[in-house]
Amino acid sequence: MSPSSRSFVLPAVVCALVGTLAGCAPGKDDSDTPGTPRPPVSCAVDQDCPNPAFFFCNTVLSRCEPSCRSRKDCDVSRRGPDYRIAACDTELGCQCDMNQCEVSLCTSDADCAGESVCRSGACVPPPPPTLAASCQITPDVVVGRPGVSVAFEVWVKDASGRPVVPADDVVWRALSPAVERKEKERKRRATFTLSAQAEGREAVEARIGTAICTAKVTVLSPDVPAQGVRVSVVDELTGRPLPKTTVAVSGAKGVALASALTGTDGTAWVPASGIVEVSAFHPDYGYLTLARHDADDVRDLRLVLRRNPLDLSGGVQVAFVEALVSNPQALNLRLAMTGLSVPGLASELTPESLLGFERVVDVEAGSSGDTSLPSGTVVWLEGSAAPRAAAPGVSGVCDASLGGVLDPEAEILAGRCGTRAAWSLAGTLPMTALSLNAVEPGMDPLLLLGRILPVAPRFYSSVARDAAFRLVPTPGLPDATPRPDAVTYPELVSLDFEGVRLAFPFAVRVPSLPRYRGVYLDRAFALGTVAVPGRGLVPLGFGATANVAPSDPNADADARLGLPGVLSMRMAPAHHGLEGQPYRVLVGATSRSARDDASAGTPTSFVVAALPAPTFDPMGERPVEPGAQFLPIPDQARYNFDTEASQELKGRELRVMEAGPATLVRVVFTNRLGRRWTVLASPSDAEAGFLVPVPPAGFEDRTYFGDHLGSRSLLRVETLQVMDGNSEDLGPSELASAVEPGLARVADLTRAVSALDMGRPEVAWLYPELEGQRLGRGSAVRVRVTGFRPGVDAAAQGRVRVTVKGGKGCDATLVSETPVSPGSGEVELRLPASCSGTGVSLIAALEDTQGALLRPPVSVIRGVDIP
């Protein structure tokens, strides 16, 4: 998730924050706070202040500001009436955060006394039910079989459209016999059980004040005809049934044995028995295959599909609302990172969907040349106009409050709208002694930010819970060159630059890091989030460290904590409509190996830690324990893209070895239009090997890239540890069973994930650079290979072959086994000295360790003239 290495400003910007460690960062202006004496305007050292025990000299502003060494130093009982800080005379008081008294924030209603509730970090009176002007239930459409329990959540807004979090004043009601509810609590969420068979109708109602909203429920027949499977197919992000989906059952040879189209309720019955592959194919969605499913054991399935990510594009523009500049003389830099919440597994999104698309910006801060930043990251000088960020999103649900939407249901069914939570992490950095060229290009800015953020108390989180947007067809898609970065987002979301402070510094224990190609992963990070039904994960904090000193199973020791394997982070509480939702910390590891080795893939691994609430623990005395270990990187995955047997694999056979304690294997093929085919298998079946079925007639085979060469698609392999609330392992058949909506909840049930983006092997000409270029006789030619490891050692995948054709004395086959330098992927060969002629063809191709050309072939042709 690192930004481009061309970003020179961000590393320098983050390093400028080092000035805060010396106590020189501009803090909030307390000089006008009631009860706080105005210290001398000018100071040079702490001794110039009224009492160095309670003040320090901010040398950037030459101004005395309140300070502390412990929490008691913030209380009036310690400071006395002369040095009292009025902002600390509240129910929650203040914390001593980096030697400054900062107002404490609550994390849940339990932190507040009496009838108060926690909203946006403060204890306030509960909002009255009369404040509710509208509401929405999520999920708003449910399709399932009798006996399934569904948890519903209600989102409430006031008359101006701002989110309201009610204090359990919601009245739930079953509108039809299709659902039943046993408990009667008036809470924001309620669980109903599907009961009597019913067509889609309004079946669940939530009422708060004068606001009323409903959810539609379809209950399928409990009976499934024998000698076959019933498959219900729904849209993963909206819950709508998907009619006209082809459900196919394939046998041991990967050939379809039977197929059927789903009806208006999204279901189809297909004859099947024994061990089969069950697949769902829809041209507008990613294909899904359930490998080696026992059709005699589980005969009622529920499969969830997600729309093709590049077919439609949309998102929001983010404008930052800034407070007045407190000190116009100070040269400070503003930094903000923003995006939209991530629904489901993060791996379902493209990197651009997570970070935004890179674009060239001009940061007027003395830098030389332009800078490339993701569209969700903006940097500007304090006092100048804040640039807008752009946050791409994926389709979902919307309502008539979205401008230009007259028929919300029609827009939802077409995938032309969505609603996510817009978020940002932002702060002000002092541009003091460090110049912008103080950091070497190519450094990892997120790693630097992750190290500094825990000791920077003036960073903030902002959230707009209900950011709705429209999506449009992606430009260039008809020409097979999709340009989602060319889409302009008309919807505008305003976020406070100084929202809710990241008031909770704490530590997270990082599990023993996994290896990739025998080397431990060299980056560890922790992302603090809140999981929001119908919206996805919303980031509220961050921390990061390296694993280079030394490279071993433990993440490097934090500079302040001094404990290897323990990482510091800083986080905000749930706020602005997210209150009451579960906190989660994603503890992850990755590697920059792909940057240094052209043949390497991109490995990532993370575990999910449930977090009761963020805690104020700056010295890491009580680290968060994830309770799970990293899974091994699945680097022993192999797939034969050809239909004929090769390299000890049958045609279209897939094997994934050494999945560790994983319960689920996901293999994702992606073609050049971003359209995917996901295959789910148990670890044992993946290790034994199985065949990827041939798609039905009329459907594109997405195991291929989709170009005229018939080359292979991009390949990603994931292993997941998925468990239910009782810590029972969930494999593909259990998750796909219609008894529980498991596949729709796989992100909530996942404890650990390891993945390897293997990419695909490619070869490109470096020299000659141009078609028709003139070369001298006996010239050296050079190609670059990516996603493929040339060589002769045990880890090598094959060699580079250059075939010379045409001309006089040219016909020859040249083979190179050794790259020019390790990891470069560059291979050099020398043409025959006797070769000459016009229009000589140089065909660079990859061959396996046995000397056979890869199938499908990986090759590139260059025509040259040799006088």
C-alpha cells in the first residue's frame, strides 16, 4: 500500500514532524482559554515561563504553553487556581499526551456517567427521538431459507441529513409471517429469524420518533428436490438476488455436467451428486467457483458475487473545512489522507480503489519539480486554499437523497450508485529546520508516517458516515483500455480538517513475521478501524515499523518502547455516526521485495484483532494481543493455464501447497479489464489439486488475459483462517451453505489472511528500444523479464530464449540462463556476428526448466535492420 517511490514531498513532510519530538510542534492555542493565565508572549527556554513545572517554551512560536509529566499535572488539584486549565475541568478530564494536557475522549457509552452517552469522543445528553427525520435499515433486502437469523441495523439522520446515533429508542416490528423476533429490546440493531416461505415483501420495520423504514425479505421454500443442489445467487454488496445467472455443475474433468439459469428470486436447481465443482457465471459480475463440493452433503447453497470493478467508476470529492490559522507567521504544512470505507475483504478492491489514482501535483513548498501522489492524499501550506481529494468507491445502495436519482432501486440494480463512509486522517506539520530534500527518494512515506504518528498528538480523524455517489461506465472500456482515473466525481463531501483527535496512543503485539522466498517480510503495520454494517471498514488510526535491524521473526523495536515485536499506533474513537460499532485492529505485514526483484510477487499477511475500545497507553504497558498468528505466504501455488498436461500438472489443474492452519483457499484470476474469476477450495483439496472448470459457451474464460495473444491472466492466491463465534473452522462448503449467510460475512469471520499477488510472467525489449531500429553486427540485445525467475538454481523457473529469423546468416536460437544482475530481471544476449539484413525478427520468449516454451506462450517480437 505504499505510494509511488516518485513521491519526494511526503517523506520530507513526514520527517518535518520530527520537530515535534523536541516539543516544538504548534499545539492548540490555550492562551485565551478561561482559567488559563496568559504566559509571557516571548520565551527562549522553559525557564522564561511562569513555572517550568507546568509550562514549556514552544520555540517555534516563542510562546509558553501548558505542559505535564503525568495526568495529575493536568488537574487543578496539582496546578492550582493560578495555572488551572479550564478545558480539563470536565467529567473525563485530561490526559498527559506527549507532555501536553489534552482533553480526554470517551470510546463508548460506558465511559460516561449517569444518562450521558458518548458521541464523537464527548459525553453528552442522549439525542431525543424527535431528532430523527429519516432512517434506513441495513441490509434492506434479504433472500434466505427458513431458520436463518439475520441481524438488522438502523441508520438514522436528522432533518439536515446529519447522522444521529439513537440511545436505544428504536421500535422494531415484524410486518409479515416471513420473519420472527423473540427479543423486544429497543436497540439500534435487532435479529430476526426467517420463518414462513414468502415472496419479496416489506417484512421488517424500524421506527424512531416519526421516522419509519423497512426491509424487504424473501424466504425460499425449505424443500430442495433430491439428486441436485439449489443455488441462490445474490449481489454481495446489496443483497439483491441476481436473475439470469448461469449456475453450472462440472465433473472431475472440468466439463459442465449440467447448468441452469437463476430466476427472478436468484435461485436455480441443478442436478448434481457426489464431488463436483459448482460455479456461478454472470457477465457483469466476477465468476465464482466452489471447488470439489459434496453435492450429497450440502444441497442448498448461497453464493455471493461482486460486480466487475472496472466496468463502472465513481466516488466523491473531499473538501477540507479548516479552522482559522492561529499563527500566520509559522510555516506549516497540512497533510491529509482520505478514502471511502472498504466493504468485505480488502483484496476484492483494486489498489486504486484503496488509495486513489496517482496524479501529478504541485506542492508550493519549495520543492523542485512535480510530485506524484494518490488522489486521496493532499498536501498544502497552512493559510493557502486546501486542494480537494478524490476518493473512488464501489457500488452499493442509495436513496432519493442522492442528487439526480429518481428511481433508487433501478440505480442499485444497475450498479450506478453507492453509499460508503468517507474518512480522513489529517494533521499539521511544522516546516522548521528540515528542507524538503532532506530525505532520499524512494523511502517509504507510510512507514515514516506510521513511526511518527504515535508521538504526534495533533492528528485528527474525520468521517462522513453516509457519503452517497453515482457511478458511470468507465471510459475506454469498449476499447479494452479502461481509464477509471479519467472519471470526474460530481458528489462533494466536506470533512473537518481538525475532526476528532487521534487521542489514544497504544501498542500492538505483532505476531512472528512470515517468510517469502526464505526472507522475513520487512514491513509491519497496524490499522485501527471500526466495522460498520453496510459500509465496511473505516480507518481511524495507524502505526508502522520495519523489520530490518535485524531481519528476523520480530518487528523492529519501537524507538520509545524498546520492545521488539511491539508496534506503536495512535487511533481516534468511533465518531460522527459510527458509535456503537465494533473496533478492530488489522495487524499486517508486507514486503518491498517486488520493488527490488523483478521476478517477485507482492506478499501480504494480516491478522484481525477484536478491540473492546482504544486505550490510552503511550508506553505500551498493555499491548493489544491479536490472538492469532500470521499464516504462511502461499508461494507454493501452481496452475497450468494450458489445457494439456505440463510440469506435472494436468491441464487447468491448480495446486496450493503448505496452507498452514488456513481453513479456506481463494484463488483469483483477473483479466486486463479487471474482471475476475474466484475459486474457493479447502486447503486439503487445494493441496491435492483440482481442475478449474471450462466456462459455459458464451462466457469469456477469465483465466486468460483477454489479449490477442491468448496470454495468461493475473493470478492472486490467498489463504484464510475463517471461524464462527464458537471458534469452529469454516471451510468453503460451510461458508457457502444456505443455512447461514457465510460468504456474505466472510470478512467479519476472518481471523487471518495471507496472500501473494503473483502477477503474470511478461517479457519486454529494452534494447533495441524501437521497432525498425538499426543495429550493428554482433550487437548485444537486452530484454527485461517480470513475474518470472530466470536462472539455473533450484528456485529458477526457466530461461529466456531469443530466436533470430530472416536476413542472411541470422537464423539462430539464443538462450540466456543468468540475469545481468540479481533481481533485475534483465537478460543480455549477443547476436551472431554473421547476421545482417533488413527486417530481421528478434523473438524473445520464456521457456521452462525443461527447455519447452511456456504455454500459453509469453513472447514479444522486435524487427530490426542490420546493415
